[in-house]
Amino acid sequence: MPLDSPIDTLLARRSCWPLTTPAPQQPELDAILDSAARAPDHAGLVPWRIVMLRGQARHDVLARVLAHPQAQTDEVQALRGKYTAKLTTAPVVLVLAAHVADHPKAPEFEQLLAVGGAATNMLNAAFALGYGAFWSSTPGALGRLLHDVLGFGPQDRMLGLLNIGTRVHALEPVARAPRSRYVREWTAD
């Protein structure tokens, strides 16, 4: 449920897991996805790439990942449960990648930061609309397998999964680091 002001919403936001149905309705999902395009984007490269998985598509991708020839290792088999949870627990799973272009004014690190900004905007938008969201890595071989199964290109770097849905647990405040831990003011002495 939205809070009183945008700042209240930002200050209350937290990652939520697990997530369940209902998923955001299409207009809400459109707003969440459109918020990605409001991220800082030096040179207008739009480096974020998102593959949305909903419904049966989540299970179909999981099946392809687990059937992939590179998934027939002890490492992947040991992580089957983790892969299943990451790809099928939430009703909406956004697979996030950075499409890194060779650009004289926007080095790779800026493009990666832009994708991080886009992902953060989507997290905040989902929370502002009353949904839970969780941004996670693609552990072990999962990133490589998703890269191949979902047809990402050689310039695409996997950056994780953004799971979106309805919170299972009540939203409880989380202790945050004090501002003094990450901010200092410089003064000329």
C-alpha cells in the first residue's frame, strides 16, 4: 500500500521474499517497466535488457535451463532447488542484463551503473504500487545458462533477476546503516 509521500515510500522500501500472486496488473507492470527508462543513461544507450517471465514461461525457462547440456554438472544439479525458487516462486521474474556498447563517452562501468539505476527504479516502482520485489544474483552457472537459453548476445552481461509479486509476510522495518557510515562532508581546513 502506498505511503504518504514519495520520500516515505523510498525510506520504507525493502526487499521482500518470498513473493506470491497476485502479480501486478498490466498497467502496473507497464509503469514498473517504464520506470527503468527514467534511470540516468549517459549517451542515451539504453543499456538495460529485460526478459520478462510470467506464468508457464517461468517453468518452461527453468526446464530448458535444467535440460541444457552445460547444466549436466554436479554444480548445477546441486543448485536445482535454488534455481527453481529463483525462477518460479514470484509471479513475475525479470531477467536483467546490461548490453554493453563500445562508446567513447560512456565506458562499460557507466553502462553497468545505468542498468543498476534502471533495476533500482523498478524495485522502487513495484514497492510504491504496493508490491514486493527482490533483486538477486544468478548464482553459479545460472547466469551463463540463462544467457544462452534466453538468447542474449555476446555484448550482454547478466546482472540478475528481479522478482515481483505480492508479499507473503507483513512488511517490517529493517534497521539501516546510519548515514555517518556512508557520508562524510569534506571541508577545507
